[in-house]
Amino acid sequence: MSTQPHGVLRVIGSDRPGLVADVANLLFRLGANILHADDHIDVEAGLFFQRVEFALGGEVAGADRERLRGQIGQTCEQWKMRWSLRWTDAPIRVALLTSKHPHCTLDLLARHRAGELACEIPLVLSNHPDLELEVTRRGYRYVHEPIQAGEKRAQEQRMQAHLEAEHIDLVVLARYMQILSRDFVAPWSERILNIHHSFLPAFAGAEPYKQAYRRGVKLIGATSHYVTADLDEGPIVWQDVTRVSHRDAVPDLVRKGRDLERVVLANAVRCHLEDRIIAYGNKTVVFD
């Protein structure tokens, strides 16, 4: 694999014969060397999806990148394909939104410090002060924006201002225990990731693990998805499950659920950072 910065191109459009060859020939004409390519066809929808990593010879100046982007964009639009192009040396800026539960927030920060997540995390936002010490002692900025009675909209506006000031690209709800308004979500299409237990909608509301325990479930899970205006109905990015036993009490279910939430959310964030996700309708293609 080249050590030079490389581009990641994602395309989606109506399937037709020769599309793989057309994309490859386009990049070849532009002087690109394909490092990795993966594609998928949704036969029922008649849609073609492709993710291509490519490198260019020598140093790539900003002007050359813009020229390349323009030529790729013009061609993809002629093919009536939706497309995106990002360079790997332009790190995605991520904000974590959290409340009182620390497990997902601290896990993501630990992975970031260990170099497992290729991004910048300039900001952790919370509606509670509880995690400030744990976050700041790890070297990250923590901003507490409380929700006063009747002022949730004002609090969301303050949070939006923080996100804009830090030029945030991706918002991760790391157990942020508030329902975001449509106005908040609207500018962030396919750029807010959430995590929750996979009991929804079976055990909605308060104390889902107690509900699951009383029902005698044998599997628990976690789901990470993009956030839309419809609560917990956005396109699913990553899921996992684990078995539980009749010997497990409620604290055991909670512990196993939190372990899953850490891993599932981290995998979803990594896939987004590596441009491995193409969302369409209320589904996703997630390339390996």
C-alpha cells in the first residue's frame, strides 16, 4: 500500500453493463493508480455501488486535486451517479455528544489516543458535567451545555454553534440521552451516528434491560445507525449480539450490553472515517 495520501471515491447509480470498466478507465485517464476497489449491486433496486481507493504519482498539489475532483464530478454527473471524493490526509473532525454514561465516550477517546481512529476530536459536548474530569484529564476539550427547563431549543442552538466553530464533520452520540430535534438533525444528513441497545422497539422506554430480563431473552445486542428525524429509524451501519443465560442477572445484561455498545459504535465510527459506507433510502452498503 502506498504511503502517499490517496483518494477514496464512492459512487452510486443505476446499474448497467460496463460501469466497473468505465470507473477504472476514468481514473486511469486521470493518472490514478487503483489501490483497492470493491463494488456491490442491489439487484432489486437496480443500483450499483463502488468504493475505490487510488493514488497519484508524485506530490499532489491542491490545485491538481481540485482539477481531478472537477473532472471526476463532471463525468459521474454525466453518468447520473451520486459521488463523493475525499483525500486521506484531510482528517475528519469529530465531536462526541455524551450525557452521564462514560463507557462509549471514554472508549472512543482511548481508541483515538491509541491511533485506531484516524480523525481529530476537538470537542466533547455534554448536557451534564459528570464526565468533564475524565475527558479533560485525557487531553480533550469538554463543553458543558445544560438543558434548562423549557430551553432545549436554545441549548441545541448553542451546541450547533460549537460544532460550527470547530468545523465538525461528524457527530457521534456516545450515549447522549436526549432526543435531537428535527432542526438540529437537518444539516447533518448521514453525519450523525448513534448507538443504542438492540431491544428497540421490543423494550422501548425506561429500564430496557430489566424488561429483557423479565422476558427471559437469550440474546442481547447493540445497533449503530445514522440519525434521521425519525427516532431510531435511520440507516443501520453496524450491529452485533451476544448470548445471555438464565444465570445472568440484570447487572450482567447491562455489562454485556455496554461491552457490545463500545465495539459496535467504534466499528461504525471507523467505517465512516474510512469512507466505507454508502447510504441509500433507509439502508446502507458497508464495504469491508
